[in-house]
Amino acid sequence: MNDIFRSFGRALASQFHPRMLMLTVLPFVLATVLWGGLIYLAWDPVIGTASAILQGSVFTSWIYGALDWVGLQSLRAVVAPLFVLTMVIPLVIASMLIFISLFSVPAVVRHLERSYPNLTKAHGGSIAGSVFQALGNTVVFLLLVLVTLPLWLIPPFFALIPPVLWGWLTYRVMTYDALSEHATVEERKTIMKRHRTSLLMIGVAVGLLGSAPTLLWVWSAVIIFLFPVVLAGTLWLYVLIFIFSALWFGHFCLRALADLRAERAAAAPPPHDVVDVIDLAPSDVRRIEQS
């Protein structure tokens, strides 16, 4: 637990470095162009389709009845936008994580190398491996979202399931990227197995942080004229949070790697040649030195 808090503090201090703030620019621009363009072009037809689907839903009828009962009939108009945003948010977060993994995490790791100058690089990962990890885990994440989506609208699951799923995805992707340059494949697997609980806790904490911009985005569907501004703001917050998570995972994983290597070095037997010299007679040692 101390390692979690220690790496959190170091990540928080690193977050405000000008270089780390600059790393938010490219993923933010890519995400804004991608999702802003898609939402602008497809918003009306998607909302129309969602409204048509929801009209015949028993669950929607129950929501409409509840709104009518409390005198909030005007909020019927936001049910379809909220439904669409609920479907889109996991896709946005997954794409942001991929953008961060490809374009920002390598620079984050290079920045962290200053804190671990004696950590030898083993190059146990690659860019192709990072892409495969990001895409593969994202597919699993989206499948889990689809399976659990009905529970997202039921208290208290709506507050528990998303952070856990996003935490799992973040932990899987960020751990690989944090260790790809410095750890061997075996070392990475050992660290992920030994510190699985701690890594998942960091991921869930990041998932909870990611809930804040999500709530802003959902609220903007109610105040629809603020949606473009809130969309841009939440996308930047997502990038900032994921950069922070890369720093947090980076500090934790590189420290864990340094500890693992120190532990193995301390447990390793002395070299054979040293043992042989100790066992030799003094006359034999002089003869070896002369030769």
C-alpha cells in the first residue's frame, strides 16, 4: 500500500511538469476531431433512431412514468440523448486510452527514466505488442460493457461497474506500456502477477477519477446548448487523467522492477570463478596470477 501512495505522490508532482502538460495536446486534438466530427455528423439520425427504439421499450415506459409522477415531463426529451451518451462514453474512453498508449506513454516513460537511471533496458515489449495489448483488451472491455450495460442504469451498479471495468482496462494497457522498454517478458509477467491487486487498485482509482468528466458530459445532454463546450472540456480532462495514470503506473511499475531485480541479485549465488578461487590453495592462486 505504501508503494501505491508513494507512486501516487510522485505521479502528482510529475503531472505538472510542462512536458507532461504538452503531451495532452496531440491525443486531445485527435479525440476532438474524431468524436466531435462523428457527433456533429451523426447526432440527429442517431438520436432519432434511439428515440424510435426507446419508444417501444418497457424500461423506457417506466422511466417516462416516473418522470411524469414527479412532474418532470420536460426531461423526457433527454432520455434518448442520455441513452446515446451511455453507449458512446465507453468507446470514447477506449479510444482515448489507445491514443495515450501510442502517442504519450513512450514519452512519459522516457521522462520517468531520470528517476531510475540505473534501470537497464531489456526491451521485452514493442510498439506492435502495445497496439495488440490495447486493441485486444479494448475488445474484451467493450464486450464486458455490453454484457453489464443493463446494470449501469440501476443503483448502485452504475457507480460501481464503470470504474471497475475502466480500471481493469487501464491496468492491463498501462502496465504493459510502462514495462515494455525496461522489463523482459518474464519480469513483466512476474510483476503483473505479484502486484495484480495493487495495479488493479490504481486502475480503479483512475476509473473513479474518470467518472468526473463523464458526469459533466452526461449533464451537458440536459443543457444541450452547452454540449459542444463541455464535450471539448471533458475530452481534455480524459487525456489529463490518462496521462496522470501513465505516470502513476510508470512510477509504480519501474519501482517494482527495480525491487525485483535487486531481490534476485541478492538471492543469486556467487559466480563460479569466485568460489573456485576461494577453494584453491595459496600456491595455486599465485600460479594463476602469474599466468
